[in-house]
Amino acid sequence: MDKRDLISLTKIISAYALEGKLDAARKIFDRIPQRDCVAWNVMIKVYADNMRVEDARDMFDRMPQRNTVSWNSMIMAYTREKKLHLALKLFLTMPANYKDVISWTTILSGLARDSQISDAWRLFKQIPNPNSVSWSSIIAGFQQNGLPSQSLILFREMLSVGVEPNSHSFTSALTACADLAALSKGEQLYGQLLKRGFMHNTHVGNSAISMFIKSASLDNAGRIFTSMPHLDMVTWNSMITGYGQHGSGAEAIIVFNQMQEVGFQPDEISFLGVLQGCSHSGLVEQGWRYFTGMVKDYGISPKIEHYSCLVDLLARAGLLREAAEIIDRMPFNPVAIFWRTLLNGCRIFGNLELGVHAADRVLELESNNAASCLMVMEMYAAVGRWEEVVKLRRRMRERDAKKESGCSWIEIRGKMHSFTTRDETHLESHNIYRALELLACDMCVELSCSEE
């Protein structure tokens, strides 16, 4: 067959495949008398892209001759369908001279996505000359498997061996900084982004915004937001949620309105962010208006998270009866967090009657949670239900229930320091507690002066 005719028929096969006409594509393929590797590879890709991996494998097995593209297409097909054992088996039988960076990286990424990060790392070390794609895959793998520190170490190692970072490796490194709330490392990365001209990439910009928000650096996040040339829904939602979570309700509302002015319609995440902002800023009327407007104005049914924000908003404002009515009327079975939120509000505003009702519900749903039991005991003690307090205390002792210690961390000169409640494991714990005592004394002096 003439080479030009073969190329034309191969293009027709691809065109049919794009329209989803796989049977028609197969008929054309079967009519080709002398098929070359390209035609076979096209059919393998056609089946693989349409999730017909068995048909793709049948084509692969029938090929008279295979090349690197054939092997890689089949390995990618198995990896995409999460049939990693078959992808690995094929990779191990693949001739060494056919293996390229794509083959290695495809398997590496599959292992990382399957939480087999140790195997992925061992494989990475066998790659002859890993390129930026290979590096970004292993960096992302460590970050996505809950190992952000190792992810950042690998990012630095990549730079040290002279491999230029791409948008994916920058995104993973920024996300790792966000996971660690490592602001100084994130600022260094941001400087590299600017130097290398990556801030035109919306995904990278979104990751930088998220990193600064999680590090409570809202000013930096806002500056990036206003300087980005292209904003997508993730960008807008990140800023709304960031302002909302950090108690800047007015700013969350401003961004929420700006988003609509430029043609973006709010979604569930947008409303969750603005409701959080209203809750943390005490904006009761605005929060209620946004909640009711979800269905009325936008056709979005509130999910349990939106109801949780509304209950929190009302409870923080002392509107406890209204919060209880929302819990009773919502179309979901209330989980313990709803009653805990109401119980906390009752404790703050002194509503003992409703507080006892909430405490009873918390106990029904979370009798094994030490923190919840302590809240319930406090409410029972306030109304003199001492017998039940004793029972609860005994039950906690029998089950050896302990309240999980809170943990906080701070980054100083590029090093992370973490602390739990009454922690004395830090090498400088004596000096730290001494400094806290001095601060407490200063606060007492200031308080007494203000009262005078």
C-alpha cells in the first residue's frame, strides 16, 4: 500500500475515534492490508482512551512488531484504569532498549497514586536520566502521600542537580509548604516563581495563594490575587474561603461580589467560604441572606457543611433557639458537631435549659469522645446533675478516655517547632515557659492599669 494512503487511513481512524465511532474505526483498520506500527499504535490508543483496555491489549498482543510508543501506550492504559499490577508486569517484560523516561515516569506516578511511595522512590532512583517530569512526579508523590518535608527536600535536590522546575513541581512544592505552614520556605519559592516567570500560570498562582492563606499571610495572598492575569473558579474560591476562615468576613463578601461582577457564578464552595466569613465575623443578617439565597437565587441546595456554618453563625451570636430550630428542621440527620456547637453557645450565653438538651444529644452521638464528655459534664455540673457527672467521669476512667492534646507549630529561621499541651520535650522548654510567664505578668499589669 502507498505510504500516503496508509497515512490517510490512519487519520480517518483517529477522526472516527474522536467522534466515539470505535466500531467504524476498527473496520477501517481491518481493511488496511499492510499495517505499520503507527496504525497499530493508533488503535491501541483509541481503545485505551475509551476505557476498552482489554481490546487495547488484544491489539498489543497481535502486533507483529512493537516500538516504544506501543509499550508506553499499553502501560499508560493499565495505569489509567488503576490496573497497576498489570502495568508493572508489562513494564518488567519491556525490552530495556525500549524503556524511556515516559515509561519510568508512568509507572512511578501510578505507584505514588496508589500510596506505594517507597516503591515509587526505589523506582525513581533507577531512572537513568530523570527529567523535570520525573522529578515533578516523585515530588508530587511525596506531598500527596502526606510527606511534605521530603517533598521539599527533593525539590531542592532537583535544583542542585541542574534540573529546571516546571509548573507541576512548583505547585507540589508550594502545596507542601502550605501543608507545613512553612511561610519562609513558601516565600523563597515565591521568589523563584517570580524570577522564572511562572506567575502567568494560573495553577501555580492558585497554589501560591493557598500557601499564603494556610500560613495566615492574607496580605501576600491578596497581592498575588490582584496581580494574576487570569483567574479561574479555584482562584476566586481560594480567596473567599481564605478570608472566611481567618475571620475577615467583610473581605470575603467583597471578593464574593467581585467574582459575580466579572461573570463567575458562585458554587457550593463559594457559599461555604462566605458563610464561614459571616460566622467568624458575627455578620448574622448577611450570613442568613446568603444561606437563603443559595436555593432562591442560584438553585444550589445547601449541604450539611452549609447548615453547620449557619448553626455556628447563630450560636456565636447568641441566637440559640434559632440555631436549635435549624438543627431540627434541616434535611439531614444532625451529627455531633451540630449539638456541640449549640452546647458551646449555650455555655457561653448561659442558656442552661437548652444546653442540657444539647448535652444529652451530644452524649447520644459521641459517648466515647473525651472532649465531648468534658463539655457535657460541665453543663450537667452547671445545673446540679452531679450524679450523671460522676457516672460520666467513671465511664471515662473505665475506658481510659483521654482528651487529645492540641498541637501547634511555628517556623523560626526555616526550622519547624511543634508543641502539644504542657509539652516539655523541646530543648528550650524552660526558657519558653519562662518567656510565657513574663508575658502573662505583663498582661496582668496592663489589665490592672486599664481597670484603674
